[in-house]
Amino acid sequence: MFHFKKESRIAFLSLLPTVIAVFIFVYGFILWTLRVSFSDWIGVMPNYTFAGFSNYSDIFKSERFQIDLWNTLFFTILFLFTCVIGGLLLAIFLDRKLRGGSIFRNIFLFPMAVSFVVTGVAWRWIFNPGMPGSLNGINQLLSNIGLSCLTWGWFTQSNHFMNFHVALISLIIAAAWQLTGYTMAMYLAGLTAIPVEMKEAARMDGASEFQMYRNVILPMLQPITLSVLIILVHISLKIFDLVYTMTGPGPGFATDVPGINMFETTFGGNRYGEGAAISIVMFILVAVVIIPYLINTMKRENI
Amino acid sequence: MKTVDVYKKQKIFSRTILYIVLICVSAFFLMPIYVLLVTSLKSFKDVDLATMWSLPKSLNLGSFLAALEKLSPNLLNSFYLTIPATIISAFIGSINGYLLSKWKFSGSMVLFPLILFGMFIPYQSILIPLVQFLSLIHLYGTLYGLILTHIVYGLPITTLIFRNYFAEVPSELIEASMLDGCSIFSTFFRIFLPVSIPGFVVVIIWQFTNIWNEFLFAVTITSDPSLQPITVALRNLAGSQIVEWNVQMAGALLAALPTLIIYIILGRFFIQGLLAGSVKA
């Protein structure tokens, strides 16, 4: 790091275009959205008449947004759980230097390179349940291999238990399919960084493989787990493309999420005030997770 | 001797189990690609929901030709959008990363996380102003508007990756170069740019993949079908009930192909970008 006075000024000035662009496009626009969320704006023409919290009370009263919040909660918990456990197990398997391990790694990771729109199209067809008597997609596959007990309505099912819409399961499978590879790559990078001597020392002390992972490896992977959780939570809170392509809002909003609600309310229904209010709620949810994480990371870096 | 034998047998046994598990998981991961592939290779009369898992009777490329005819303008749009947005955001990011990693000025420690925060926000929360702003500067509904959007919202991640990349370059090089009378920027062009090729590869692959695959900005900003990128066109194609399934699946494969090819050829760099995206170097 350098402290020449003149150069520091040049550095700052050269950074200025980016700083200005980001301040307008991120912070300025968020404040602008905040302003819209307190306005009466309905219809195509902007209308900034102050409307207090009416948009917020409207969305929180609407059944659709309540379902969205429950869906987000359940989706986030189950999606995170699947990705973290699945990714960790795959990373542990592949860390054993198997022959052909890199082929498996590439297979598990390739969904990250493909658009949510593409995979949404494929999964929509796979989970298309068909009619009783003429099963489609995954149901057909399951009944062909003798697992017809597992056939059901997938994302067309509108029922729910304790606010958990079962149709979400299809979305969780598709989203976990797409992002488990990411978790695996993160854990794999962490596992490779652990010195071999450490594992050997644990084995010499008579620890079983399970004990070694439980007591030596997993604690060392904790910072990675935190990063993974933060990244996955923020993806889950703002998810849109996959759900929009695969199912849309679903029957009785069974697969609706705030991202879709915001998009349809704003650009479909022209209720800009309410759409802005939904997006501000989404922003707050993400900010609550991300800001402490960023502050924490920066602090650790600057020590 | 006996114990060694038992140990060996155990090892072979556990390896076999491991392979079986990994192969089953792989089958699950490849399932969507299998469905896309076999369906798109069937002719329309062979596409039947009752036989969707079976292999095509004969290889038929007709659905790819039909999809290409429908989607080639959109594929081109995606290239027109992705290439400039990727290159510009990568280049600006490299300068930012250099300045932030090697030149401390008062406030730089605050500015960096403030820029970084931009890559985490849900883009829904800036969508309404974005549309208004782009209309104001007459770029709404154009590919230029979409390019500008992707450049600006790409800057946090490109800046982050280059900042972490340049942090590894020894600072003594700067001192030497400054003593030689180089300015802050000639130091960048003479010393940092030449060693930054691997960093550029990571950033360009990352940005290309993300911008190519992006949907929310694209569907919001481009309403004219002739200007829509491939993701939007594919979604519209899949949403219409009249279009044949085999053509939809072929279209999905075409949309995935550019990023898949990059992943297959340059997967190592793709993974680096993936890991860099989680803030820590």
C-alpha cells in the first residue's frame, strides 16, 4: 500500500466513475424504490403522491404475500440443508483421490454453468406429473423402476401442511440440483487446503474416519460453511428465474415467491407502489444477512 | 499378513460402495441433460409423453434446425449483449482492483465494501428506477440499455476478483517502477496488465456465463421480441403451448451450449471465479 499524496488523489479520481455509477445504480435506485413504495403509483405513469405505509399494509394483509413469506422460509431452510449436506458429502467422497474423481466433480458442477431458464424448462417437463393412468416425466420413470408409491402431483399439488406447500419440493430439488455443486467446490477447496499431516496425525491417534471428520475436519471447515450459507441464503431470498420458468406462481400460489410477486404486481398489474414495497422487503431480508457478513469479512481482512 | 488382507478387502469394498453412490448421484445430475438430449433428437411424431425416457428410434436433427431458425436472432442478441458487457466490465474491474489493492487513500477501506454490496442486492429492489432511468436517457428497450446495466452491476464482482488477484502481486514492483519515474497508470499498463491474463480469463468467463444466463434484467428491459436475448426467447418459447416439445428442448440445449462449451474447455478458471465470488480470497 502506498501513500503518496498526489498518487492517492489520482487513484481516488480514477475510481470515481465506478463509485458514482454504483452509488446511482445501487444506493440511489434503492432510495428511489423506497420512495415509490411510499407512493400511490398505480398505472403506467409515475405518480409520487405520498401514501404513507399503505402499500406495506396492503401487501402484508394480502394472502399472496403471506404465502410468499412462508414459501421463502421453507424453501430457504430445505434448500440450504440439502445443498450443504449434499455438497459436504460429495466433497468428502471426492477428496479421497478416487480414480476418475475429476469427471464426477465436473458432472456435479456443470449445472452452475447453465442458465436457470434452461434448467427450468427441463425440470418443468420432468416434474410434469401427467394424469392418473397416463403418468408423465419423473412419475413414469419411478413407476417403471417399481417405485410407483412415490408418484404424486409434484408442483401441481396445492395442499400444504402448517403453511408448507408441498409443491415446493420440486423447486427445492431443482434448485439444489443447480447449486449443490457450488457447495461441493467450496468444501473441496477447503478440504484440499487442510494439510495431509493433520489427517494422518488423527488416524495415528486411533481416530476412526468418522471421528476424524467430526472432530478435526468439520471444525476447520466452519468459515466455509458460513460463506456458503450466506451465499445460498441470498440466492434463495431473491430467486426468480428458476421458479418463473418452471412453475410460475403455481396453483393457489403454492410455488409463489416474493421475486415473482414483485415482478407480476409491478409490470403485470401496474401496481408500482406495492411492487416497490415487496422489493424493499426483499432488500431488507437480504441486507440483514449480507451487511454483517461484509463488515465481518472486511474487519478480519484489515487486521 | 492376514490383517493386511482384511484391510485391503475392506478398502476395495468401501471404494466399490463409493463408486456406486457417485454413479447414482451422477445419473441424477445428468437426468435433465438426458431428457433435453433424447427429446430434441426425436422427430415431432416420435415425441410422446409415454416414451419420454426412451432413446430416439433414429437421430433426427430437424428440431435443432427448427429451433435455430426460431432462436438464431436471439442467440445473436445474446452475443451482442454479452461480449461488450463482459469486456468492458472486466477492463474497468481490473483498473479498480489495481487501485484498491495497491493504492490506499482515505476512504478506500469504506468504499470497497460499499461497492461490493452492489453484487448482493436483490435486483428487484432497483428494477423500477432502472426502467425509469433508462427511459430518461432513451436506452430503455434497447440492447445498449441492457449492456449498460450489466456493466454497472458487474463492476462489484469484477473489482473484487481483480482486487484479490492483484493483492498477490508483490508491491515492491510498484516501488521499483515509481523510482523509474513511472506514473500510477503506466505502472498499471507496464507491470500489472501483462501479469493479469489469468485474472482476466477468470473474470471474463465468470461475466460471460452470468450475463449470457441472466434473465430478470433481460425480460424487464427488452420488450421487443426481436431484441430479446436467448434466455427470454427460450422462456417465451417454452411458455407457448403450440410449439413442439422437441423444438423447445433443442432450443434449451442451444441456449446452454456456449456456456457449457466454455465450462468444458476452461472449467478450471470457471471454478476459480466461483470461489472468488464468495468475497474471501
